[in-house]
Amino acid sequence: MLRVLLISLAAALVLLPIGPAAASDPEVIRVGYFQSPNGELLAKGQGALQKRFPNTKIEYIKFDVGRDVNAAFAGGSLDIGTIGTPPGTGGLINNLPYKIYYLHDIIAESEALVVKIDSNITDIKSLKGHTIATAFGSTSHFSLLAALKQNGVNPSDLTILDITGQDIHAAWVRGDIEGAYIWQPAQAKLLADGGRIVITSREVAEKGGITGEFGIVSDQFYQKHPEVVKAYIEILDQATKQYREASSQTLEILAKELGLKVDETKEVITQVVVLDASDQKDPRYLGTSAKPGALVGLLKETADFLLAEKAVKTSPELSFFSDKVLTQLYD
């Protein structure tokens, strides 16, 4: 009897998975991403997440605007995603089931107001009477409205069309618009097709209209797989450092992901301030549990702006946003 028991026990041990992570690896990880120049896009191009979890199915879903990311999380079809500060703030206010785990970048020249060279638009004040496109609810939309406010221009003095990044160039070619506040790589296409920059998001940010892109994770996924989120942060950290080094191999991967030439990509990747894992602890960004960073304040300021624009119905207190940031990941 003892011999039979030992044989049965040995057989059972052979069938057990080896290593503590094997039993907890998810069957699938659904990642929503933007075609934005940052460390996450490089990690995608490298297949880094698939290499880290070889037995997991990795599904990347491309999004053009944050409102669609919010809809996906509301419908439970994403585990991890990226979203801009305005739509992300709106999602938090509306209690969508996600929290912030990473700040990918601060937007600078990668978003800008581009107008046709042959237009008579020379500055923000001269936008009056013209037709400008942007994606409503996006970081670009936020920056456009902030730029108008900073320069004393009423949005009703011009025509603002809701057009997503992937459709803006076509509207430009048709002559439907005279300019667009838009991100990369669409911005580069407009500049190559007779466009010039009037103002960038770096200039808008210097006057208080700061925008960026942060990583969000569904509450359910984080509760079930916190180790995956921590591993993904390590992946983003490595990719961001490689992004900053901008080797020829990195540029080639990013050029393919962005749909741009390598020389165009070399310029584009300098137009955002990318952040690695150590930067997250910085008091200017996420901070830690003991010392929350400035991101919470930025969320509140963004909420106040959205409320003034009647894009949301309320602007919660700072404590509300503090609870939405996973600072404990950086303790």
C-alpha cells in the first residue's frame, strides 16, 4: 500500500507546473495602445510582453482616441490600456473600473496646431472664422481649448470639427479644414503636405495646460494578476531606457510602428518627455504611498477644466484621485 501511495504521489508531482508564476499566468492579456512615440510602443514592437509571458496570448488593440479606450474598459474588453489625461480623468470621474499604474509621457511638441502654409492663420488669435479639426475629448482637444482660453479666444469664434487622427489628413487634402490640433504621426503627414506649426503642447503646458498619457489597468485584472502589472512596469522601464538611447535598431522598430521614415522618427521621438520606472517615484509624477506626486493635482486641475467646459458633471476632491493612482507599486 505504501509503495502504491508513493508512486501516486510521484506521478502527481510530475504533473504540477514548475515555478510559482506558471499557475498564475493569465491565459490572455488584452492591451489597448496608441500609436504614440513612447516606451510602450517600442515594447510592443519588440514583442517584449510575449517574451515575458510565452504561454499567454497577447492581444494588442489599437485605439485612436481616449473615449474609445474608456468604452472598451466600460465593456470589460481591456486589461491594460493607455489613455490621455483629459479622457482618463473623465473616465475616473465616471467611475470606470480602472486605476493608473504608470505615467508614460508628458506631451511636448508631439502634439501641435498645424495650419496650411497658404492660410492667413499666424497665431491663435487669428483662428477666428476658420475651420480647425481635432479629436474631441482627446489631449489635443484639451490643448486646443486651453490655447484658446490662454489667448482670450472664444471657441465659438471658429469652427471646430471632431475628426480623429487617422482621418484628419484626408480632411486636409479635401480642403474641409484649414488646420488641425493633432498628434504624431498624423502631425508629420500634415507638415509634409504643406503645413506649418502655430503652437505646440509644450508651449500650452508652459502656461498651465499640461497633458500626458498614462497607463491604466482594470481593477479586476490588477486584483487577480498584480505580478503581471509589476512585470509590465519592468518591461516599460527597459523599453523607455532603450527609447532614450535611440539606437539604429530602436529607430527602425519605432519607424515601423509609427509608419514613418527612420529620419522622421528620429525627430518625432524627441517631442515627448518619456518616463521610466524610477521617474514614477518622482514627486513631479506619481510619487509613492507616503508622498503622492503631482499627478493627483494634475488630475484635479484637468477635472476643473473639464467641468468648466461642461464635459463632466462634477470635479471631485483631491482624495478621490489619490485613490485612483497605484502609488504603492513604487514604494
